[in-house]
Amino acid sequence: MLFTPLDLGNVHLKNRIMMAPMATDFAGDDGLLQSEHTVHYASRALGQAGLIMLESTAVSRQGRGVDTNLGIWNDEQAQSLADLNVLLHRLGAKTGIQLWHSGRKKENESAEEPALSASALPFEDLPRQALTEAGIARVADEFVRAARRARDAGFDVIEVHAAHGFLVNEFLSPLLNDRRDRYGGGAKNRYRFLGEIVGGIRRVWDRGLFVRVSAEEYHPHGNHVEDHVRYAQWMKRQGVDLVHCSSGGVTREAPPVYPGYQVPYAERIRREADISTAAVGLIETGRQAEEILRSGRADLIGIGRPLLRNPFWAVEAARSLKVELDAPRVYRPYWKAE
Ligand SMILES: Cc1cc2nc3c(=O)[nH]c(=O)nc-3n(C[C@H](O)[C@H](O)[C@H](O)COP(=O)(O)O)c2cc1C
């Protein structure tokens, strides 16, 4: 199944392998794509990943976490991303961009660019200020503007980064959201910010829409997978195509990790919310990915660090599963399974 196509909304993927979003730190202070990015992503496209999900990309200058984050808040950035998309498409991959705001975790804050946060809870002893309702509307609008630029740049998929304790996750999490207004309190209120972002994006975007979540926050009072089943039901109603199931990053608690440790979240959300999911996290081999797909535990497989080690991870996976890839002609004889 790993090398069978997947249709999500109106996006056709040639296989079930997604390069997971991974911050590269290749950009400069202007947030512009560099040739290092092009080599980095194109080599994984040549390596036959069906979907290349670009790293966390800031929707505003203020939304960056460090000075080397990629950005999509101006037209110059969008133009360089459009050029990258032409190349990745020519190599046979579909492309996604992870739209992101760092929120309370911003490391490069300054007087002109303070960190924004759901609540006034300090972050590692650093003071934080809660966004006003006007501020919330402004950031939601930045996500929508970024989506419009992503559309014009030719991306196939947008993934909203709502995981790992960044701004959108702050609103979702009972640990990080102590607001008393309509953006805080019960689950419906905590979902409101993400719901406004998703609704706004859906007005300008008719291609694939993913949301990445921390399906387990590893704290008794944090979100658990059952909370995310509910959020996923709401997402589905709003036209989200797939939930990308990560975990953690909300507290400093390090989760117990072992091969496939996050797969149960993808499995449960898929079954109980009846929505497509991506599994990610310590999925190291093609055979492991195949087990996850064949057992109906996820629809798409996110591969992160294994693709940093080996851009041709998919080729190795195909060889181990004895699948012949429809590869560029020059490689074909050498990529064959023995
Ligand atoms: C260098 C690096 C950068 C990462 N950057 C991001 C990111 O920008 N956005 C995100 O959602 N996750 C990010 N992650 C998490 C990965 O997407 C993935 O979930 C994690 O590495 C687990 O999958 P793996 O075991 O296949 O590596 C990053 C991981 C690594 C190793």
C-alpha cells in the first residue's frame, strides 16, 4: 500500500510517503528561500517522496521563532516558493507548506517584535502577554493571507501547524489557555481560533488542507487523543482533509518514545472521527510503514529524520517491499528490487 496513490480532496499523491515538515534554518533574516532549501527539498522529491511538506513557515515576521525561519508574509517570498514548486512538480512530487506562528515560544523577540501568546502565562520564566480579540483576528487574517500566497505559489497542500505548543496549540490546550473570553474555557471556545483560521483558509483555498496536532500533551490536565477526536470531527465539518498526528511540545515533559509511538493517535482519530490521518514519528522502515497502512491505522506516512539521513529512503523502502518504482529512466535499472 505504501506505493499506491492517495487522493485527498482534489490532490492526487503518487504514493503514501510524506516528507515531514522539518525546520532547516537555511533562511536569512528576510525569510527568503535559499538554494540550500532547493537542494534539500528537490533531493527528497527525486528520492520519490510523494508529498514534500515544507518546514514551518512563518505567516508574519513577528510569527518567526528565530531569524532563520522561512517566511510567506510577502510577495517576494511567495515568488521564490513558486519557483521551487515548479521544480518539485517536474520531479513528480506534490508539495505542501506548513503555515505557522511561533506564539509564546518565540526566541528572537524584541521591542518591535514581541512574542504573542494565547494567555499571559510565562514561558520558561519569560513574561508573555495575552492577545486581544483584535490581535487574534489580525493573526487569523495573516494565516489567510499566507494561504492566498500559497495558492498563487502553486502549492497542493496547506498544513496548519496546530501542534508542539506553538500559537494555535496554545489556544487548544487547557494547560496554556486560561482566557475568560470566547476563546477560552470549554473545548468549543478553545477550538475557536483554529476554527477561524481553517474557515478563513477554506474561503480562499480549494486544494488539500491538513492540520497538524499534538494529539497527546503528556499531562493529566492537557489534551488527550479523545479531545482530538472531537476537534477532528469539527475539522472534518469545516473541510479539513487530513489530521497529521504528532504529540508533545506543550510541556517540557519528554514522552516515552519507541518505534511508531504516535501511530495509536492516528489510528484512533481516523476510526472515531472518520477522517484521513497521517502517522509520523520513529517510522523507520518501509515494512513498518506498510503494516500501519494495511492495518488501517493511517492513510499517509510522515517520514522525518530517516529522510534527513537518506534522501532516497523511499527507494530503499520500495526495494524492501519488492515494488518497482516508476522512476526517471536513468535510475530505473539501479532502483530495481533484487
Ligand atoms: C530537524 C527537525 C526539524 C523539525 N521541524 C519541524 C517543523 O518545522 N514543524 C513540525 O511540525 N515538526 C517539525 N519536526 C518534527 C518532525 O516533523 C517529525 O514529527 C519528528 O521528527 C518525528 O518523526 P521522525 O521520527 O520520522 O523524525 C522537526 C524534526 C526535526 C528532526
